Amino acid sequence: MRDGGVGPTLVLVIAVGVLTATGVTLLLERSLTRILLGVILFGNGVNLLILVGGRSGGAPVVGAGPDEEMSDPLPQAMVLTAIVITFGLTAFLAAVAYRSWYLGGDDEVQDDVEDQQIVALAARNEVANADLGGEGPGDDPEQVDPEPPQRPRRSGGTR
């Protein structure tokens, strides 16, 4: 409890915990839709946590009342900024999830080929070969660029 003010209620603290825990749990899923919902819930939980941490009171306008009874405007400004950032991230993740669903038919994140190789090496208790460098441009298999596809030539007459 703060002097002269009432602290956060148990309901708000539980709401922060539930929103944050649910958001983190959904962030760890492989479906982009669930990750999107996790970002939204986690963002709302953190915003509520920031607001609960601020001092409650009257409007933070100079001259509206005594300075001791004003609420703290910094958490309110931080939450407004966090809302904008969360909205932008939500829009980006929604676009990525839609694009993944449109191209592949689902929105599940697949493992990379490199990830599967690392898992296989870890299962055999081996270490990947270190790239020490010093190879020529044609000798390093990691750095070889594929040739660009050639357009087929037109067969026929002259121009």
C-alpha cells in the first residue's frame, strides 16, 4: 500500500498473471495464429502491469488539483506507446500468418533444414565442422551461389 493511495487489487494482479502466462504459453506454440494471439495477450498483460504500477489519483493536469492527488502520467504514456507497438507487431504477424496460410495451406512453422541437421548432430553427440575460412570463392561449398536460370532462346527468324 502507498501512503494516501490504494494499491493494486488482487483481481488486477491475478489478471496480469493470467494474461502474461497465457500469452507466453501461446507464444511457444508452432502455429502462427496462436503466436499472434500470444503476442496480443502478452502485450495486454504487460500494459496492465505498467498501469497497475502507476500512482492512482486525479487527472495529471497542472492546476486541476493538488500535486499530491494527481496520478502519475508516465505509465499512461508508456502504455499508449506500447499499444501502438503491439498493434504494429500484430498487423505484421497477421500478414505473415495469412501469407503462410495462402502459400502453404496452413500456418504452422516448420523446422529449417539446418535445425534438423543440428538436432541429428546433437543426437549423435557430434560437433559441426567449423568454418575456418580461407577457401577460394569456388572452393567453399557454403558460399557457392547457384547459377541464375537462363531464359530459353527464341528459335526462328531474324528481327
